[in-house]
Amino acid sequence: MLSAKDFETAAREKLDPVYADFIAGGARDEITVRANEEAFGRLRLLPRVLRGSAVRDLDVTLFGERASMPVLLSPTAFHKLVDPEGESATARAAAAAGVIMIVSMASTVAVGEIADAARGAAGAVPVPLWFQLYIQPDPEITEALVRRATDAGCTALVVTVDSPVLGASERNRRNGFHDLPPGLRCENLVDLRDGERGHVRQIAMSAELSWEHIDRLRAMTTLPILLKGALHPEDARLAVRHGVDGLLLSNHGGRQLDGVPATLELLPEMVAAVAGRIPVLLDGGVRRGTDVVKALALGARAVGIGRPVMWALAEGGEKGVRRLLELLREEIEETLALCGAAGLDELTPGLVRPAWSGPLFDGALS
């Protein structure tokens, strides 16, 4: 395995095609799925030279907690579809690498067990775990989920706000994939409604959710709250006014509204909107260390990876995810060195340029 793409190729040879489609697919025509990766390809790096530094520092601090590099594991559901140990294996790999894992509300291992797995792999080193949350119309269920995440030791809540309804995946519809197979369930949802035992359909998506629900959540917990899925600059400004602590700039990997811009395209405008008051993180289409550096140069504090984690878990379990993270770290270090940067704080917009498409020498040759 020499790249994130290699894991996908290998995983597809092992996986049920229905599950491979679930991982790879997006909404409708999957325009946004493709756009996320293509956006990184349209941006070029413009390196500096003779900078005189043999050491590169990749550490990043988010909400008072330190991670070994500016890559975190974005929330992805149903890890037991691809590995029998599920999210526990993923958590051990993340902890060993010293990176943040955002636990999905729809995980197939309970958040408490995931936290135990992470702590066991990290030893005495603190491991930041965050929890992804869909605010539920029933405030008691939301509060129970927040309590479970807090009791497990999660140190931030990542609230998905781009899902008033479920995006339509035509791959899943064609494959008849609507719920987990027998023997698997969303463990964080168990016992939250009478007569229901962790079914995916327990996650209620409601078009009635509003900023008032964010205010209620803010009053419910002292944990940092990040919004995942806000794409409009005005919503970024509103988030600051409502006491949100950070943004995860995400279009849900193209799985919700098809046709929205790539997150990298929106990044400069969102960073400008918050004006340094809260950190902006980004996910969507990150596949290489060069992608990470491009996003950081444009103002992201860190980036998240989703599909690559699932492919790596399917290919090699915990070892696969560890290898993926090692590769990304190597690529980031190499890119920093080649760009003449000693650390993340030296990554500025001056290091990137859009791909050139103008006439050769401004028309001097014909």
C-alpha cells in the first residue's frame, strides 16, 4: 500500500459490492463526490527554497488538546460492515498514530467501548475522541446521547447540520441497502426508544431543526461544539454569534445535496467569514499529503478523512488504518520540506496557485 488509492483498489477485491457502493457512493449523480477530489487537482503548490530547516513540526492543538498531525478521522458509519472489530480497530489505529477520531453516532460499536479501545492503544498518552451528533427532535434523546459521549470521555461534539432529510443515494436504492444486516446495529442508539434496538431508522432527521436547537445544545453541555455541514459564509457568521466553537467545513462527502461546491473551493470564504474567531476544519476529497498542505495553506486548521479510512479498514483492519495514517504523515512531511516550510504555521495562501489556463505568454506566441 503506497497511497490512499491503493487501499480502495485492494478493499474492493474483498468487499461485497453492495458495501463498496455504500462507501464510494454519493447523492444522485455524484457531481459533488467527484468535485471534492478534482478541486485539489486544480490547485498548485508554489514552493519556497533555501529556507534552512531540517526539522518539521506537524503537531496541532485543537480546543486545548494536542494531536500528532493535522489529520483527523471524520465520522463514518458502520465500520463492522468491513471489519469484525469495527470502530474499535479504527480507534486503536488512530490512538497509536496520535490523531483525533470523530466517533459516528451511527457507529456499530458503542462510544464507551471505542474510547476503551483508544485508551488501551495509547497507553498513558491522552487521546482526543470527539462525538458526531445528529440533534434529535426529542430533546431527551439528544441529552442521552450527549451524556453517553461525555461519560465515555469525548472532548468535543461535532453536530451534523446538513441533513434535514436523508440525501438520496441511487446506488443504495438500486442495491436495496437500507439498514444494517442481521447481527449489526447502531450501538449508541440502543435503548433510546422503547421497542427499538439500535436500528438506523432511529436516527431522526428533521427539517424543523433551527439555531434554537444549537442554543439548547449549548446550554446542555460545556463541551466544545463544532458544526459539520455549514457551507454558506452567512451561516459561518451565525455560528459564531450562537456560541459555536468551530466549523468542520464539509459537504458530507457529496452524500447529501448533490451539486454543491467542493469544500476546498469554499474554504477561503468561510475562513474570512469567521475572521479568526473560531477554527475552520475541512473534509471532502483529501487523499494525499499535498491535499492536506493545500487546505492548511488556505486557512484550515486541520483536515478530516472519511472514505480512505473505510477502505483501509476493509483492506487490513487496524493495521490498514495505521498504514494509511503513516503514509499521510510521510507525505505531509515530504510536502512541507519541498515547500520550504518548517511547520504548519508557515503554510500561507502564498504557497498555492490555481491551475493556469490562460493563453501562453499572454498571447505573445500564436
